[in-house]
Amino acid sequence: PGAMSGVSRVRQTYQTRTGGRRVDESLGAVARCGRQPGAMSGEAASATRVIEVSISGGNAPGGGTTSKPLATDGATAPKKTAQQGVRLGATAASPAPAAAAASPAPAKPAGRPAPKGGEGLGDEMLTQIAQAKFEAQEDKLRDVARQTMAMLRDYGGLPATDSDRRVAEVRKSLLKYEQQYIRAWASQEQRRRLETEVLEAEAERCRQEAEDEASKYVELRQVLEKERRRRKRYEHYEKLAEEVNRKKSRSESQSEIDAAAAEIERVNRKRVELEALAEARNQRAQLLRHAVAELKQDLQREQQLGGEVIGAPGSRSASDKAPQPTATQASTAADVEVIS
């Protein structure tokens, strides 16, 4: 914790490919100047200051970036060249967004969900892997920094052949350092290919499921129509059931039928009794009519005989002695006439 080490700053200097190319070009300029003993261009001095600032940054108190000029370039580098070197170091130290994504620094993302069983590595394992990768890159970077500083320190007294050999060694170290990024990129590319294959398989499965579901649409529509017809039929049955429920039940209707049958039986008995009474009354009326007719005949014969008796000698006295009909007999005769 605290200030970044000098090695970390050198790693940031070589973090982007653009910065690596610039330092590589600067080292090439140093090699070209090495072929001319006693001469160091401003470009070589810039490369010297870039690496010097990066290395000495971790040794300064408080993590500063103070630099200590080397004895080889303190008197020969002009002021303008030093400013260009500082500007070059600032440019190389700022990583590009694309390279920042591939940075091997162990960074734990905030809010990362805990991995489920069988779905990936845990946070601790990923942190350990990133730490090991970072340490391996630091080892490679230490080799680059050591060889570069040794070449720049002995640059003034190196012949052309040794200068070319030192530059080749530095380039080889840079290539080894960049090979780690290449391997990481290859691993990421392989992982992306695997993820792409998995996603393609998932897309194919989803496409197949969509085709299967589309093939089931016709059958499902037929089932839907069938169920709609069944629902309409059941609704009709429910309406009929409501009408039936509003009517009387079979037991109630049967009880009413039994009551009506009993009432009919009673009326029939009354009718038979009335017919019997009417028949008896008619018979009595017939008997009474015959009796009245016989009584009428008797009265007529009696009157006839009475008239004959009155017409005979001495009929006056006989008529005086004959009994007169009473009021009861007169009313009886009237009734007989009415009945007849």
C-alpha cells in the first residue's frame, strides 16, 4: 500500500503497445548513436530519461517521481531534449483504454456476485491467479529494466558490436515481456471462442425450441377451438339447468298429482251419491205422480157418482145432505194438477 514501486511504474510505461513501440524506437535510436562513438542524440537521451524517471520514482520519498540524471547524458543533452523526454515519459505512462482492459493488475470488481457451484472460479482463486500473473510480469519487467539500465549506463564506452548486442538483448527481453500479453490475449480469445460456441449452441437450442413451439401452434389452436365449443355447450347446459331449477321438483309434482287424484276420487264419490239421490227422488216423484193420478180418477168417479145421485128423485135433499169438499182437499187437487 502507498506509493507505487519503480517496477510498477516501468510496467505502466510499457503497458501499452504504443508506449512499447516508442521506447523500442528510442532504443533503436540509442543503437544507431552507438555506431558513432561519443555522440548521443536527443531521442536517445529522451529514452534514457523516460526509463530513469520510471525506475527512480519508487525510491523517492512519498512515492514521488524525482529523477537522478546519469553521468553519461548530463552534459550532452540539451534542455529541449529533456523536455521532449519528459513529455514522452508522460505519454508512455498513460495507458490506452484498450490496454487497460488487459492489465494484469489484480483488481477485484465491486459488487461481483459469488460464483455458484460449477459455474466458475471463486474470487479468492481469481485473485491468486491475477497475483501470480502480475508477479511473473514483474519478473520479466525487471529483466527489461536491468538490461536497459546497464546498456544506458555503459553506453558511452560500448563499441558498435556490443551496443547492437545489448539492443538485441533488450529487444529480446521486451519480446518475452510482450509474449505474456500475447499468451493472455490468446487465452482470452480461446475463452471468447468457447463462450461463443456455448452461446451459439444455446441460440440453436432456443431456435429449435421456437420451431417446436411454432409447430405446436396449429394443434394448440385446434384445442382452443374445441375448448371454446365445449364452453359454449356447457353454458347452454347451465342455462337449461337454471330453467329446470326454477321449476318444481319431481317429488313435489308427484305429491301434487296424488293430491289432485284424491280430490278427483272424492268428487267422483260425491257425484255417485248425488246420482243415487237424484234417482231415488225421481222414483219417489214417479210414485207420487201415479198416486196423484189415481187420486184424481177416484175424485172424478166420486164426483160423477155424486152427480148421478143428485139427479135422482129426492136429490135435493140428498145434495143438501152431501158433504162439501174442504179447503185441504181443494189445495190437494191444485197440487196434483201442478205436479201432473
